[in-house]
Amino acid sequence: VLDEPANMAPIFWSQVIRPALSDREGKAMFIGTPQGRHGTLYDAWVNAATDPLWSRVMYKASETGVIPPDELTAARRSMSKAEYEQEYECSFDAAVRGASWGETLTELEDAGHLRTIAHDPQKLVHCAFDLGVNDATAIWIWQMNANEYHFIDYVEFTNTGLPDIVRWLRDKPYQYGPMVFPHDVRVTSLSTGQTREQTLQNLGIDVVVAPKLPVIDGIDTARSLLRRCYFDPDKCADGIEALRQYRSDYDERKGVLRLVPLHDWASHGADSFRYLASVPANM
């Protein structure tokens, strides 16, 4: 029995528990509350929807009648809406504690900003990069529609060089405009003696370097921009979840949020979104 697997590293199941079950043909049960659409619990929940060897069930406090109504009312008063939805209503979409844009994303979803968005061949396509070396390289892909940002795709690459990434982009039926990169694109590589900006320009990319803003300023700028954004929920699913999960680190001992965002898998998509938010729409 894995209790609160949302807090466990994925390899705990795939490399430790699952292999240990084989020699006895054992069984596993995952129990807990969600922490967004990512991680061990969410992956198991999605898998159980189609795998005949698994089953899944969700027990919401509002439906089971196990907890008295007065207690649920008291819990609501002492918890944030996101905490209550997560812990009592088993919501995978509730904003996690300290999330920078979680509530904004929920508002956008309710307002219809997550919908199928077709590529418009009459408009330029723009990209914003978070360049990874040991981490993933994350790319938001969008088109402008008047004053609105229409995101048609999101992709991440690991252990992939810039020439291969550019080749992947050019295989798409897009006509590209300027692309946004972080300030460290101008750092000189010891192996080539060139900056990555020069490498990209040699590959024919129109490079726009995002200004180096304090992270908190970039988060606020991105929050304002989000209300002008529309996302394709299928093609941008991983990126949307990164925006939902991007959060400040939490000091459990002191019970306070740290000023520095937590660096995890969500950082890449969130950082590339901060960069695009820091440059003018017309670039």
C-alpha cells in the first residue's frame, strides 16, 4: 500500500515497489489525495482508466456522507479553497500551496480560455525557450490574434542540441517570426567559442533576448499576461500543468513560503513563459 504517492518520486514505484511484487505476484494499492496532474498518483489514476489489470475509485467528502456536514463546513472555514478541494474533494485541478498562477489558470479554464486552437497559416508563429543544459529545454509556441496570445503547442527536449531542436521546429508547417530566449543565450560556450545566440543566428533564427528581470517581477508580469492567453488543452497539456504547479518553496518547519520558487520539473515551462511575458507582443 502506497500512502500519499503524490509525494513520492516516480522511481519509488517503478524501480523499487513494482519489481519487488513480481516474485510473489503481489498487488498494489495507491491511496491519497491529488497534488496536480503530475506525479506517481496522477500517472496511476490515468493508467487505471484504460488498463484492465487496474481499477480506480474516487471518494469525495461531499458524496460519501462519511464526514458530517458541520465538520465539512468547519474545514472550509479553516482552509483555503484550494486546500479544501484537494484534501476533501480529490481535485487534481486545485491550485497547490504557494502556486504562482494556479488560481489564475483555474479562472481561465472557467472562462473558456482552454480550447482547441488551430494554426493560422496567415500568421507568424513565435517561440519562447528556456534553454536547458542538464535540464529540459522547454518551448512555448504561439501566434498573436490582435492583442491575444494563442498557444498552439508546447514541447520539451532533453539531451538535444540546438541544431536538432531547430530542425524539429522547421519540420512543422509554420512560418516563424522572432523567437524569445533567456539572457544566458549570450554566454560563450567553452567548447565552441561561440555564444548560443550566434549558433542560433547561424541557423537562421531571429533571436530576441528577454531582459533579466527579478524572478518575482517576472512572475507578476506573467500573471497579468495570462488573462490575454488562450491555450490548446491537448497540445499544451504539459505546459499548462507546469504553469499550474510552478510554486514557491514551502518551509515546513517555519510554516512559511520562501521567496524563491521551487526548482523542479515545472520550472522549465514556467521560466520560458516568464521570458515571453517580459518582451513586447510585437517584438
